[in-house]
Amino acid sequence: MPHIIVEYTDHLNVDIEKLTIELHHTLCHQPTVTAQAVKTRALPVKATVVGEGKDHDKMIHICLKLLPGRDDNLRKAMAQALCDTARKIAMDEHITISVETAELHAPSYIK
């Protein structure tokens, strides 16, 4: 039951719908992922400060939530694939892009 949650500075000149769809498709093609289980959403953030907050406070942060069982190498490969996809869509060197993976707590995860 992977979840992709994208937080992004609300004034980006990026097609967020396209970004969301491309991230979703990228994850669906990763090993151990069932496409029907993936849920992807994007949330605008009104106030962001990046680094020293001087020039370009533009960011995209992607959180990939996964149930336990995937090893670190697979998680890193998934994160890298999402980062590469975001960079390809964003096409702005002033946007800071980061990706993290987080583990869902299987005993309490209910769907």
C-alpha cells in the first residue's frame, strides 16, 4: 500500500498534475509494487524557507510511505527514481527536490 505525498511550494511554475501522475507511474513500475495499491497526492505549502531563505524558496518534497518488508537498497532505488522523475518534470535548477521513505506501522494500518 505505497503512498506518495508531495509537498510543494505553492508558487512553482510546474505542472503539478503531470508531476503527480508521472510520480505515480514511476512507482507503479518498481519491483514489489502493485499499481492498484498506490495512492498519490500533492499538497501545496504556502510558506517555505529553503536554505538561508535569500533568493529562491522553492521546493518539492516527496514522502514515500511503504509497509515493512522492503530492504534499504530497494527503498533507495525507489526514492532515486521518484527524485529523477520530479527533476525531469520540474526543470528548474532553483527548486530543491528531496525524497524520503517512511515505514507505515503495519499492525495499525487499516484500509
